[in-house]
Amino acid sequence: MSTATADDTTWGTYDVVVVGLGIMGASALARLSRLGVKALGIEAHGPVHGMGSSHGETRIFRRAYWEGEQYAPLLQRSYDGWAELGEATSDTIALKTGGLFIGSRDSTLVQGSRETAQRCGIEHEFLDAREITDRFPAFRVPEDAVAVHEPDALMLFAERARLGYVTQAVQHGAHLAYGRTVRALHRTSGGSTTVSGDGWQVSCGAVVLTTGGWIDRFLPGETGHLVTPMRIPVYELDVAETDGRAHEPGRFPVFLHEETDGALVYGLPRWRADGGLKLGFHNRQLTPLDVDKARRPPSEAERHELWSAIRGLLPGVRSTGRATSCVYTMSRDESFLIGRSGEREGVVYASACSGHGFKFAPGIGEALAQLALGQPTTVDLSAFAPGRFR
Ligand SMILES: Cc1cc2nc3c(=O)[nH]c(=O)nc-3n(C[C@H](O)[C@H](O)[C@H](O)COP(=O)(O)OP(=O)(O)OC[C@H]3O[C@@H](n4cnc5c(N)ncnc54)[C@H](O)[C@@H]3O)c2cc1C
């Protein structure tokens, strides 16, 4: 590993510089270096920090995507990519827990998950209330509830995945600079880009911009009106001991539940003996955020609201446990912006959050690398073109 020191003012020349090493930047950097590209990754914080969106232990991966079948090719590419990362790092990056998407028969979640699964050939089952509670004993649902069950859905280990990509990048020759905030990008008359911070600069052929909630600092005209960073609480609640292993992988899938008022709650199994269930609202408790400031921790009222929403569904879950706040960078249509910048020549970028981007990181990293190298992308990205809002 090569890390620039405070004395270095000019770090040399790279083919590609990746700015921001959350999961998207880490994946892109790994892909570039595996292709033999001379690449540098720059991150404002350290290797592990809680200021972006990629930290924490786990994430959901599912393909019966209620959000629509336009995501299917990128999901398939990413499904394969997670398996490849697991093999390459000899680490458990993903655990097959299955996924359960619960609601009323006409809920957006159930209808959308079922439609995508049918249209895209994703293996799934349709379960009634009795089948749900027989198969997954931690759950209690009303008699008219139904669910789509996707047996191949995964629980991803988020920090392991991100650090796995960074390690892979270094093993293939990438250079890293942590604790360095990029302040400016400048396109030279010679067709290269100068990336600079406080007292240092580096020159490159192309920039991959993956700065999450800070994307509008570099592309204000292009993304400023399209993305908004929002604070969102996330909880890890204790489970009653009498419930044995009912909340653990094998008997407890990753899940989404749509309530009658449209609120969407997600959850992941307890996978550590000293852990709880990871739970949160996906579309509630979102509040505007200054990304540079510490996140306000969840209030008692917010914790109570979450517990009230799940205590009927999951009677073994207690109101006690840990709670923290994270960032959802919401786009206007809750989808992703991926492409070449129209505002800055030589820059490609991905703003892929809206609370559901992590699972796509292998596919997005590959696409960003291809865009940076001027190659056609394996997956058609037209659904995610930033220009769709014009
Ligand atoms: C609570 C929560 C639960 C979620 N659950 C799921 C889930 O189950 N499934 C799923 O698919 N997705 C989920 N997501 C969404 C997913 O985590 C995000 O889509 C993803 O992490 C976004 O990654 P990113 O790399 O784009 O951004 P980030 O992780 O925010 O990374 C951006 C990085 O850029 C750095 N940076 C910013 N500015 C600069 C600068 N000027 N110079 C240098 N570095 C800079 C930042 O420090 C940061 O490290 C969840 C998100 C949250 C918050």
C-alpha cells in the first residue's frame, strides 16, 4: 500500500482517481485495479467511519424488486459480483437468509415484488398468513396478510464487503489516500484533470466521483436539485430469550413489511449471540441533514414509533437495544444517477442511495470503471441516466 504523506504536495499521475471510498468507490477502485489500471482512491475520513451511508454490519440483497424490473440486469450482475468477492476474499460477504415481503394482497410491496419476480424469472413463492407463521415462527400477521418469499435473498456483511473491495484494490496495485478531502477538480487544457485538496494535488485521465451525500459539492448544476441528504434512524432491538433461535438466519429471513398506511419497515436477522434484530423504517423518520455535522441520535419518540410498528408483527422483539442515525441520499425519483458528467468533462459518477443502493455495488463499480475507461458498459444504464429528469 502506498499512502501519500503530509509533505507530498504533488502525488504524480494516475489513469483514474476515485474520490470517496464508500461501497461504490471501493467497488469501482477494486474493478479498475483488477483491470491493471493505475488508480488512486481518496477518502476524506478513515477506512472505517460513520459519516457516509456504507457503514454498519449488514444490508439486504433481494431481486424480487418491488421498485421495478428496470433494476433486474444490475441486480443479476451484482448477485454474481457478491459471490465473486466472497470467493476472492475467502470471507463470508453474503449469507443466504431468504427474503420475505409482507403486506396486504394489494399492497405496493407485495404486488411489485410478485410482478418483478414473475417477469424476471426470480424464484419465489406466494404465502398466505398461515404459511408465513408456520414457516417463520417469529412473525405474527393478520389473517388477510400475504407475502412473497424469495429463497435466494441475502444478508450482506457491509463493512466486510467494503473493506474486502479496498483490500482487493490494494492487492492489485491501487494506491490509497485516507484522511484527505478533495476540494477541487480542474480540467486542464491538455485534457487531464487535477484533483486537489489542502496542500496537495494529483493529476489523472479520469475521475470517478462517489462522494455519496456530498456529490452536489462537485456537480451542483447537475445533481444539486436532484439529490437531498436525509438523516434516518436505524435500530438494533433486543429479542426475548424465550424465542430461542426464531430470530436467527435459517428461521428468520431478511424482510420488508408494508403497513396499511404505506409505511415500510425492514429487518434483518440476529446473527451474533450478543446482537439484536436490525430494524428501521425505509420511508418514515427521514429529516433533512447537514452532511458535515454529527447526526442527531434517534429520540425516544422515534424509537417508540418504530417499536409500535413492529411489536404486533414480531412479538418477541423488545423495545430496548441500540439506535443510531445514518444518511439516505434521496434522489427525486428514489432511483440512482449513474453516468458521465455533463457539467465536468472527464468525470463519471454514481449517486446510488435513496436507501437501497448497497446491494448494487458490484454492478455499479464495474459500470463506473467501464465509463471511466471510455468503454461500453456491460449493463444498460439508461434507466439511471441523470438526464432523465430533463
Ligand atoms: C440505515 C441504512 C440502511 C440501508 N439499508 C440498505 C439495504 O438493506 N440494502 C441496500 O441495498 N442499501 C441499503 N442502504 C443504502 C446503501 O447503504 C447506500 O446506497 C450506499 O451505502 C451508498 O454508498 P456510497 O458509496 O454511494 O456513499 P457513502 O457510503 O456515503 O460514501 C461516500 C464517501 O465519500 C467520502 N467523501 C465525500 N466527500 C469527499 C471528498 N470531498 N473527498 C474525499 N472523500 C469524500 C465520504 O467520506 C464517504 O466515505 C441503507 C442505507 C442506510 C443509511
